[in-house]
Amino acid sequence: MLDHVQRNVDRFLHRMSTDPLATVAKFYADCLVDNSKALEYLQRNALLGVGRDVANPLQIGFADRSLGKCIPKKIVKLGRELRSKLEQVGVYRANGREHFRGMVTLPLWSFGEGDILAVSGIYGLRIDRNSGGEREQSIGAGIVNAQAMNRFDELIVCESVREAWTFIAAGHENAICALGDVAIPPSVQARAKRVILASPEGEAGPFAACESFRLRLPPGISVNQYALKHASDSDPLGGLIRHAPWLQAAQKQPEEVVAWYNQRLWNNYLRPTTISFALRFRTCPMRGT
């Protein structure tokens, strides 16, 4: 039994050394499950859907100040190395305290080689406004709910993490939000057919060629405030999405996206010149795959 526990500890410390951001995000997600205060905050603020498993694909977490107890102390070489690495990526401050203590957290994702997603940052939202410190903080850069770009051909593009989080908690799992400078590969951009802009001043960014709509909210009301105000209604955000005014038709795809499609379809034994022509006029039968 003790050997099994030690192996788990060794694996945890190894992951912390090789992939600290992903390991910390998963650690925080495990901490959330048993923290009633954090769960109540999420539920009260329309950030945790009714009846949903908290161990969800978003990996919502909570920094309960217990991370340091799971890492060897500084007097041990491994402890010094791990704490130094966590300070380098921003999880620890120079004073040795956790950056996100007392915050609910979300991992931020970026695309790597082969369009594989990896945790590249963490976002935090303080649950106790009276505890001092900034209400929202983040380290690194990346996309909240980046997995949605591989699952849906219609995306809700949000300007703030809280907007995207609110949509996802309400069951609209195609919402995304980017923090910092994040590159989205052409192969991923090409999957999107439509975008819904959630903010009055929001832009489609890399999805500018898609057919687009803009959410119409009452003046001065945010997505989260609207969800809270209409909490007793049946899918109030869905109503906003369905009635979002149309902005523009789909545009010609960028050249690099056209090239990606041609190569992919050529590999499937189709003539690339024919498909290129079809793609430019939005009639490609492979659209959204």
C-alpha cells in the first residue's frame, strides 16, 4: 500500500517537473471537488451548470493553498528545483506564495505541433472580494475551451473569460475566449463555418472569413449579468444566440487555408484544382471536417 502511494507521489512530482502548468491545473481541478465554498460561488454566479459533473472538460479548479504541502520543502534539492520552476512559469510568486490562492481557475490551451493542444497558461477568478488583491489574474497565454474548435463548426467568440465561462456553464459548449497572443493553425480555422460575437465591440479575429452574427444584449448588461437576471427562464442565452443579428456572409478563405484543404483532399484522391475552386465559393463538400 505504501509503495503504491509513493509511486503516485513520484509520478505527480515527475509531471510537475516536466509539465508544471498542466499538472497544477489538474491539481486545482481535484481540489475543487471537495470545496463547498468554491462550488457555491460558481453556482451562485452562473459558472457551474445545474447537475453537471465538476470534473468537466473545462477543468475548473480552485487554489486552496494546499499545493505547497504536496511539494518537498526547499531544504530538499527536488523541492528547490520544483519551486523554482513554478516561480518561473508564474504559479508561485517571488515571496513563495501561490499566485492563484483563493481563486477558481481554468487552464488556457494553445496548439502545438500536429495541432495538439497543451496547457499554456492559467486564469483565476477570486471568489472573495474582501480578501484583497486583483479580482482576475492570469499567467501565460492561451484559449479557454480551445477543444471546442475541434468539436464545433459554429463558435461563440467572447472577449472575456467570464463571458465564455457563462455560456459553457449554460450548456453552450462552443464558446471560446483567447487571452494573450495565441496562434490558431489554418487547419483549425478551416473547421469553423459561423461565429457569433458575444461582445458589442468584439472581433472575429482569425475567423473573420466566416459567416458572422453579433449577440444583442440590453445596454450595459454583460452576458453573465443577463444569465443571472434570467436564471429562472429556460435557456435565456440560447434565445440570445438564436436571435443574434446577422453581420456578414462567409468570405473567401485565406490562401493558407485553401492550401491546407487542397493538400488534405488530394490525400483523399480528389483533384485539388477542383476542390480549390469549390472552396473559394463555399461549396466544398468537406467543409467542417
